[in-house]
Amino acid sequence: FWSAWEQRELLGCGALKELDPSHGEIKSMRTSSAHLRKGVARSILAHIIEEARRRGYRRLSLETGSMASFEPARRLYAAFGFEECGPFADYTLDPYSTFMTREL
């Protein structure tokens, strides 16, 4: 789990969960509403991808919302090479989730 701070103010956070020795999952990506569109999520995501590579993962996946309010997040993930996929790990298909993955 990583967090970005400016002095004593939390800007955003994100985590990396191991699904198996070659597959990681991005968890809990959040940006403070006061710091949206300032590059916080981009920096955290880049750090998580680098850590996944360091751990030797060959694939990185995530679950995010499918509603319009999650469109900026889906665009960010797509900009980093993530593509939509089916459910993974213990997830099941539901209308509120979008699943994305990429090879590393």
C-alpha cells in the first residue's frame, strides 16, 4: 500500500495484491477530490506498475467501476496499456464493474 502526501494532506493512495507469483492486482486506487487531475493517480499507478515488475509479475489486473463517474479512471488505465477483460480471481461478472488487465 502506498500513499502520496503533501505536507500533512493525503493526495491519493493505491495498493498491489499478489494473486499468484506471476499475477498482481491493483487495489484501492483513490485520489482526494481536491487533487483530481493533478497527476496524483498517474504517479501512484506508475509506481505500482514498477513495483509489480520488480516483483516479477507478468500480468497486472484491476477492477473498477463501470459507471460514468469512473470514466476518467478507465481512461487513465487505458493510457497505461490496460485493456478490458473478463472477471479474474474471485470476481464475477456484474453490471457495476469493469475488469482490465495488461501484460508487463
